[in-house]
Amino acid sequence: MSNDIDNVTPKGVLLVVSGPSGAGKGTLVQRLVERVPHTWVSISATTRAPRTGEVDGVHYRFMTPEEFERTIEEGGFAEWANVHSHYYG
């Protein structure tokens, strides 16, 4: 079986990693970044408070609702949603 990930070149490939909490998304992304040159991770934004151990700009970009709404108006998110009274984008 070939390992296609070794043949990836920086041509603008977008990968979306999605899954429930605890599924291993972070581990998968970490391994991808370690193995594939020129890979970078988009940091999502939220208006919820940081959880223990979360760092602004690493795990999320923590924003006020006003900052988030201004960014929506400026077209700054590829996608966004309001979930349980908090914005995510």
C-alpha cells in the first residue's frame, strides 16, 4: 500500500479534520504537520471562555462577541455558527 501523504506537494490542498471530542483530531493534525513540509493549521475562533490549559492563538482565537460579529461583517470567516450561545468560526 502506498503512502500518498509522502507525495503531497504544497499546491494549496485544504484538509478539514472533523470528529467528536476525543476522537484524536489533534493527534492526527500534529502528525500531519510533523510529516508534511509547508503544512500549517488554521486556528478557529470562539467567543466561549478558554478551558483549563487552552492558550489564545494556539487552541482557539478567543474573541469577544463584538470582535466576532465585526469579523463576520468583514467576511473574515470561511464559515461560522452560533452554538449554545457562543460563536465558533
